[in-house]
Amino acid sequence: MAIDRRGFLGLVAAAPMLALAAAPEPRFLAARRRNDRYEAVIVDAHGQDLRTVALPDRGHSFAIDAARGRAVAFGRQPGFFALAFGLETGAAEPLPLPEGRHFFGHGTFSADGALLYATENAYEEGHAVVGVYDASRGGRWRRIGEFDCAGIGAHEVVLMPDRRTLCVANGGILTHPDYGKRELNLDTMAPSLAYVDVRDGRVLETAALEPALHQLSIRHLALDAGGAVWFGCQYSGPAQDRPPLVGCHRRGSAPRLYAGPDDVLAGLRNYVGSVAADAGGRVIATSSPVGGLVAYWDSASGRCLGTTPIADGCGIAAAGPGRFLVSDGHGAISETMTAGVPRQVRGASSTLAWDNHLRRTG
Amino acid sequence: MKSAWSFLLVVLAVLPAGTVRAASPPADLGQRWIDGYVRPQAAALVQAAGAVDTALSAYCAAPGDAAAYEAVRTRVGALAQAWGRIEFLRFGPLVEANRFERFAFFPDPRGLVQKQVGALLAAADTAVLEEGALAARSVAVQGLPALDHALFATDAADVIGRDDAAGRYRCAYARAVARTLGRTAGEIAHGWSTEGTFAREFARPAAGNRLYRTPAEVAAEGVKALSGGIQFVRDIKLAPALGTGPDSARGQRLPLWRSGATARLLSGTVTGMRDFLDAGRLGETLAADARWVPAAFHDEATRIAQGLDAVPLPLDRALTEPEARAAIELAMLQLKNLQDINDAFLAPALGVNIGFNAFDGD
């Protein structure tokens, strides 16, 4: 994959120079299967385990409150657990789950850490909600309410830079836990992005793709340096179709989709499993475990910057400006840039598989 | 039967996954599958749908005739079996234009078929009776489950037998469904014909193809279809209805329980998967230590189908009768075994490696 090296260096130079020398060693959080057990793991930048927390079932992603040294692990959908734990202590406390709801696997804290928001399936009614939990000291993770998110099959949720709006990826796929993740509405899918005001749960704006792309499930999100929402999609239509899989949305405008070069789009195999911005928010990385490929995008122009082949690679997080850490289903963790060969910082293992997401804890 | 099954479990227990050596799949594997299995089955599906319409035409002319009604039931059972034999090929022509959902919308935890077919019958909307009109309506009102409901719901025979406006409309609607099924089957057959791009690529994988570039990709599609097909029978069709015991069984969760065609549908899928695999004639090309695998799949599938066919009651009633229920519980175990043969032995024997994240994305 060719890359415009000058353009890339320019991007790196333009990224705000963080106080790299003084910054604490970055840490990352991921779910994994080790032998037949599921756990959440904090690793360092070399992919080495620092702490593990046992999970009751297969995990997915996390809400992270770095300022208060804690995180919540969510069960993979249909997820019937969420577990809060201390990043330093590992002390864990399960969240309650109301009747008729299960977790979709993603969540985020409010800016002040007082509340936790989690995407959930109201599966008898057949629509998605954001569950709101008391995350204050002594709040015991009580579920204090829920917001409707104007869609079905919500997946990732992020807090916008204004600190009071949630952006929810409504994947559009109806599921019921009796049938696992089986799609129940492929013919009528209607994915969207929904912006929800956390003060009153009002849906401020929804953004949908054109009708011809109604089977393009919007699932994973990341914010770029300018506060725009980047999203990665999974296509539920025929494999021979080649819809664009990556897009960007700014409030008040229509979503823009970026297909990239034909070979990159073909290589992603109609599937993006995770989206992350680099440390400067200038490069967006999208992983496809199905295609064994990570693709990078310039957040300013939407141009594809390059790709890295990583078999079953899915978890992805910023390692620095223009640099990422990628975890894979074969147990390895690699450092990648928008070009060049990935550098494995942790080798593969036959007993270990990293799950979909890798999150930087601060 | 039981001793042979126990023997197979022993074989699996002493051969951990990955002990078979990988061999390249035959270059013409896709052609073998198409010629030896898919095309004849697609043609049989078209024919079976036509036979339902023919039987319905006789029954609708003599609405109270019990023998004509039973002849319809027999034809619907045969159509269910023909569909079972093709539904596991859930890629290409079956997923294009929502054909899978149009032919057999299932699972349906929210009871859409009952609601929508009920509403249509109540409204007696003659517009849907016009040639081709039903295909453009909801998937819930144009497939096998709609036929099952319209013809075999508790009051259906009485309504039709009264030979009044409601009865005549119901008969005409059932015929429209049968003809729509015939059309959808025709589309599937066309998609797999020599004229279709999809079938051409599947039969002759090549570097310039959009979808299948190597025989390994064709093999992977087949192995995934078998794995998904087994899972659909076991986890989606049987498990939710089975419950934990006779008291918690929910026979109305089974597909096509009203017509009593459930067993034929399920055994159709199991024998279909067996015959599909056989049509690949893989034995000769696999490594010596893996040649037992297709034979083991064949034998286990035969046992499962024979067991299901031998259940003396319609499956929805069998779930609450201890002896008949035991046969279904045995089938559940055997299906798990069949899945192990496929995923842990057949896949690696063909060099198919489906990653942890890629296999079951989110």
C-alpha cells in the first residue's frame, strides 16, 4: 500500500506535542480469553500484563474513568454482566441489570465521573436505550434511569467534547437474547447516529445513511482532533457488494463516507471491528479481523493513508501520534504506524485470544 | 444407533483439535458443490413450491375436503424439507435481495408473522393477490411461516371450509404465498445458474474475481455455511423451544409447528449438509489422517436425521412427552458433535482457519 510520506510526516508534526517525556507510561485495557477463562487485563505499552480481573463471561469493551482510576467492563452482547473495577486495585463490583435489558458491550462515563452510560437492548420492546447508572462514591452503581436513543441495536457510545452530548451508534440490527446475535430484521434495518443530551435524554439529532445503505450497520466510534465523529461499519448485505465502511459526521451535516482505494476496501471484507484515533486525533485507524487488515485515514481529508496486515487483528488504541497498538485473536499485540511492518511487542500464544477492543486508560 | 454415537464421542475425545494435517482443497471444489448439490436442490425447491400451489388449487376448489387438505399439508412438508436442504447455504443468492428472510422469516420472537398475516387476512386486501405483489410486501407475509399460519392455524381449516368470502380470501392468499415462494425459489435457482456471476466465481475461483480468488476461499465459505447451518438448527430452531424440561418447553417457538413440518425441515437441513459435503468428494484430497472426517460427518448427520424422522409425534408435542423429548435431546447432543467434527476437524483439514474475532464479530 503506497503512502504519501511527506503528508504523513506533516501530520505528525502538526499534532500537538504532548509532554512525552513527563507523561506516565501509557496503559491499555482489553478483554481476552485465556484457556477457557475470560478476563479483563491491563497491559503496558509492551503488551505485558500488569493486572487481570476475572470476568464471568466473554467481555467486550470498557468505560474508563482515568481520573478516578476505575473502569467498567461490559459483557459482549447479549451481555448479562457489567463489572466495575479499580485500575490499580482490581477490586471489582458488579452492576445491577434490570429485567428485560442486556448490555451491548459499550459505555462511557460522564465528564465529572458521577454517572455511567451504557448501551442496552430493551429486547422485548425491540429498541435500544442508554442505561444511566450512579457512579458517584457510595452510589453502588444504582441504575437511575434510561434514555431512548431513537434506534435499534445501539453499539458504541462516546461523550462529545461539549461534555454534555452522547453520540450513540445505532447499528440498526434487531436481536433478542433467546437467539444470540442473530439478526431479526435484515430487511428493514435502519442504522443511524443519535446525539442525546445527557441533561434530559432528549435526542438532539439523528444522522442516517442513504436508503441504499440501510444494511450498513454503524457500530464503532472515535472522535478526531476537531471533535468530529468517525464511525466504522459492518455490512449485513451480500458479500459481493462493496459499500464504503468508514465515515465521518459533524453535527448539522450529512455523514460523509470514505471508501478508500479498491484494494483496501476489498481487504476490509465489509467489516470494521474497531475504530480509534491516534494521540493527536489526526489519524483514524479502523481494524478488520475478517480481512486481517488495519486501515488508516487522514481525519482532515478522509484520504486512506495506508494499511497494516494483522491476522485477526481487532483491538486498536493510540500508542502515540501516528502510532497504534493492535491486539489480535492469536494472542499477539503489535505496534503499527500508517506504513511499514508491524512490530510485535507481545508474541502470539496458542492459549490466549484478545477480544474486539483495546482501550487506552489515560 | 446409540453405541455408534458413543464410539464417535470417544474418537473425538482422543483426537484433540488440530491433530489433522491441512491439505489444499480441490481446485474445482465449488464446481463439484454446484453441480453435485446446489443446482439440483434449487431446482427441487422450485418444483416443491409449484406442487404446493397445485395442491392448493385442488383444495381451494373443494374447500371442505379433508383429503385435499391433507394433500396440501404433505406438499407443504415436502417444501419445508426442500427449503431445509438449501437454507444452510446462507451466502450469495440466498442473501441477495433478502431472499432468505422472504422465503422463511425466522426466528420471529415478536410474533410478526402472526400479527401481519392476521391483519392481512382481516383486511382481505385483494391487491396482494395480484401476480408479484406479495414479493414487495413485508418478509413476514410472503414466506413459509406465513403459509404455515394461513393454512394450519387452529381455525384455518374451518375458515376455509366455510367457503365464504373470508375462506375464499384465505385460500387465494395462500396460493399467492405459494406462487411467491416459487418466484423466490426461481431467483435462487437463477443466482446459482451458469448465468449468474456469483456461481461463476464460486465454481472457478481466480485472482481477478471479486469474491472468490482461491479454492481455499470457496472451501472456507462451505465450511462456514455448514457450521452456521448446524448452529441454526441447534441454537436457533431447537434450543429456545426445548427449555430445561417438559414443563418449560415452548413448542410454539419451533418453526412451522402449525403444519407439523418441523421435523422434515430440520432433517432436510441435516441431510442437505451431509449431501453437500459428500458432493465435494473431499475424502480423496484430504491428508491421510483426516480422511475419516467427511465420513464421520456423513454418519453423524445420517443418525441425526433418522432420529428426527423417527420421532412419533409432531415436534411441538414431542417436547412435552418424555420419551419423544429424549430423542430431541439426543439430537441436540449429536448436533453439537457434528459441529465439533466440522469446526475442529473438517475446517483445519481444509486449511480453513477462522479467527477468534473474525469468526464471531461484534
